[in-house]
Amino acid sequence: MQLQYAYILQQLLPLITFHEHEIFEIELETGVQVNGRSREIDLLFKGEFVEQKYAIAIEMKCYRTLASSGGNRGATDIFMKDVYEDFYLLEQYVLTGIAQEGVSLVMNDLPRLVNPKNKNAKCWDYDISNLANFGPITLTTPIGGKPVNISLEKAYALNWMQYGNFWFMETQGVNVLKTTISDRPTLCSGFPQ
């Protein structure tokens, strides 16, 4: 999937190049260190113009109901949690200066992930349904019998679009303004707080 997307981006570069000195580069599976662990960014899109440099980290997830073997695929709960792990990694790439932006691209062919009839199962702590809004949030619900600890500092709004039998989502976390009690305006400035 990364290779196909990189190829499409490469073909679009002439359409977004406005100056002859602009330089663009697309890297696949770029190895980086995040919090002392080796990670691979699915796709790193870099641009440079004179002294200015900009990088966009892109993480991709795909869930198909049929495995390549032809049998039904399971583990939708792990897929949902993995989407949240990508959100976390994208935040870390930006926080550590590896990229200036992080974008998550997700696709699936399972309508119940996008428009569920109910959200009673524990996997819905990792809500990826259409119009889900969340963050900042810390999630610790175990998935697949393994402990989880994902802390997202940004806010997210998920919007899916359907094309044929597939659903697609592009999302980025948005910084949240943090305030303290001392930042709040006072109602009666003449009285002690």
C-alpha cells in the first residue's frame, strides 16, 4: 500500500511544484528512534525550498475482511487499537522534530467499523467510527490479551468517506489549548480569589 501511495505522490509532484528550486523527496519505511525504540514511518514526505525544510510523516492502516489466503480475517479489535497507536506515533514524530505534521490514512471494507449498531464491546474504547471525537485521552484497555498504554495529547475528529465497498479516512491530531485555573479570567476582579 505504501509503495502504491508513494507512486501516486511521485506522479503528482510536478503539479505541486511552483518554483524550480523546490525539492521533494518521498521515503518509505524510514527508520527513526522514538522514546528509545526503533520505529519505521510508513511514508515520509519531505520538501525543501532554499533554507526551509518541511516533513510530513504518514502512517497507513488497512483492514480487509478477506485475508490473502481467502479466509475471513478477524482481530478487528487489534486493528482499532493499532489505529490509535499510529495516532500516538505521529504525535511523537512531530514532538521530537522528525516531522512538522503527522497524517493518518486508514481504509477498511467493514461497514460495522465505520457505522456500528452499538459500541458495547471493550474494543470501542478505541472508537474509530464515523464522527468519533476524542482527545486528549489515555487508553489502557487490554487488547488481544496484551496490556496497552496509549496517551494522545491532541484532539481527533474522524470522518470516513465511502468509495465502492471501501471506507477511507484521513485525519490529523489538533493541538489542544491547555489552561490552568490561574489562566481563567476572574468574574469579580476586586475580590480575593
